[in-house]
Amino acid sequence: MSMLIFTAIAVPAVVAADTTIGTTIGGEQGWYDIYTNVDGCSIYFDGEYKGTTTGGMLSVGVYSTAAPYKTVTAEKSGYTSASQSLPVTPGAGEHQSVYLTLNPVTPTTGNLKISSSPSGAAVYVNSVYYGTTPHTVYNLPAGNNDLRLTYSGYKDYRDTVQIVAGQTQSTYAALTAEVTYGTLSVSSTPSNANIYLDGSYRGTAPRTIGGLSQGAHTLEVTMPGYQEWTNTINIHSNQVTYVTATLTADPQSTTGSISVTSNPSYASVYIDGVYYGTTNPGNALLANNIAAGSHTVKVTLSGYDDSVSTVTVNSGQTTTVSANLAGGATGNGAMDISSSPTGATVYLNNVNKGITPVTLSDLTPGGYTVTLELSGYTTWSEVVTVNSGATSTVSANLAPTTTATQSPAPLLPVIGALGACALILAARRQE
């Protein structure tokens, strides 16, 4: 029996050379020890999350046969991220230390919490609308920011608010009602009747009263021996309302009145021991319906000597009392403003006070800037001093604004030319 003998010849296998270092997971393990200056940082190797530092450190194991990592990054909210290149891959059982420093993010914006009275005002910061109060505006640039609040019927509120980065500022705005003023001109038949506006004595007719708020007012006109005239009048912004009160004689009248002024003003007036009110700058206190006969008038003011006088009141007539009080107390003053022509708008320290002529009372002593404006005339302005218990008089002559006008052609040459033309025509007709 023949036997077949097979001989195995070992042929070496051909393996391609691997030029990539550590392409196979495995091999000996080493560690990167990542240290951070703040705890709780997320660690990434080449963008791959590896864990979070505890106690400011995280150990990340790597294999010597794996593809080496190149970059380590640490991140935490509220801090800038930190990143750097990794050192050479640690050998088996070795540790490589890496230190990363994260810095707090420095805020560049802050917030503004706004409230107002009344609420519901439109909020503009740096001319940008953000809603209505109460409102919080977020992420405003640190530094000065322009705040403007608007509300119908109220003056605009403006302020420069300093915003501190990373903080919330609070501001409260008390809005001022927009008050518009008009003027009332009162005359009476007969004249010299007493004028009361909203219960306050305002002098005798004819009289112009300025600086009145827009809207309805109660006007009373009285005169001894006549029935009282009462009506409701409407004042319009920057306009003059004219009223003529025709009084009806009262045949049954047995009373008169007492008109009291004092220097200084704001003194209390008593007639026969009954209190009638206080004197005001520029306006007398008028006591009506005083029975005809003899009466005692006492004028008193704290810090001054009392003024006591006995007067006689006649039916249908007004008795005048002028009390000069001795002492050293002080009080407010008044300002009587007129202009030529009349009807100029009056501004007192840039506040509209009506139309000339106008009397402004209850002014604190001191200097005031009075400005008068009238269309077609140059603006007039002057600083006026108000003294305690006195009325300062302002009388302004307004100058028309100058406008360039074209000079008319001389008349004599024109007339001469027309005459020459007439002579030529006449000569032709004769021919």
C-alpha cells in the first residue's frame, strides 16, 4: 500500500505596516490629572466630555495604544472657558498633571426696575420703548442711560440713570400733571363790582385774571345794593374768556361791605369779633352783607402788632380799611404783569402763567425770570425781585420783529413818465 506524504511549508503572512500610533483600544493605561481653580468644571478632551472636577480635580484614564488626545477644555457657567494642549500620553501606570484656570465672566450689563405714579406710563430707555410701568428692563449697558416716561395728561419724566454691571437699579417717578392756563377778563355794570373766583376774592371789575387752570370755574360778582351775579365759566388754554356781569339793583338792601388790605399780607381779619378770612398780596379781603352802622375791624398777624379800627358802613357802599402792621415777620409777595400790546403769554421761571395782564400772588420772596412771548414781537425777558408783603410791578413794551421789506419805487419818476406819455398821445390826436 502506497503512502502519500504531505509536507506543510510555512509561508509567512504579509501584514501591512500601521503608521497610526495607538489605533487599537487597549494596552497599558495611564492617567491625565486635570486640575481646575474652581470646582464643578466640565472637562472635554478634543470636545469629548470626560466628567466633572470634584475637589478641583478629575483623573481621565487613557490607553497607550489609543489615538492620543490633543486638547483639554474646562467649562463652567459664569466663567470663561480654559483650554490648552495635552502633554504626551502618559505611560502605563503614569500620571500627567494639567492645570487650567477659569476666570469669572465680568458682566457688562445691568437691569433697571421702574415704577411710577400713576402707573401705566410708557417706558423709553435710550429712546427705545420697553412697555409700561411697573416694568423691569434687562441687559442695559453699564453707565449712563437716558430714561423717559410718558403718560397722557402728564408732563414727560426724564432722568439719567447710572446702571451698574451685574446689578438691578430701582427708580420711582412721580409724574406731574400737565396744567394748561388761560385768562379771564371780567367787567360789570355798574363797574367796580367785587369779583370772586372759585370762592376767592380777586379784586374789582373791570379786571383781567391770568394763570387760571383750564376747565370750569365758578364766578361770582357782587356789589352792595345789588343782587349777587353767579355763573359757571370755562377757561381755555392760552385764550382769554370775556365775561360781562350785569347786576340788578336790590331795593331792599340795608347792608354794605368792608374791604380790608394789610401790609404785610396774610393777616387775619375780624369784624366785630367774627373771623372773615386773611388778606392776600394784591387782593383785598372783602366782607359783604355787613349791616349799615359802626363796626370794629381787627387785623392780626403773628409777630406783628394788631391793628384795630372803628369804621362806619353805609347801605350799598364799600368801606375801605388799610392796616399797616408793625413788627418783623415776613410773608410772600405778588407780581402784577402787563404788556403793550396785551395778550402776551407769561412764563415765570419757564412755567406758563397765562396771558397779560395778569397778577400772580402767593410768591415766595426772591428773584424770578419773567418772559413774555407774543407772535410778531421779540421775546421779552427780565429778572424781577418779589419782596415780602409787597406787589412787584412789571410793565413790558414789546418790540415788533423786524422783517425785510422791499422799498417802493420812487413815485416822481413814474409820474413824470406817465405825463410824458400823455403829451405824446395828445400831440398825435391833434395831427
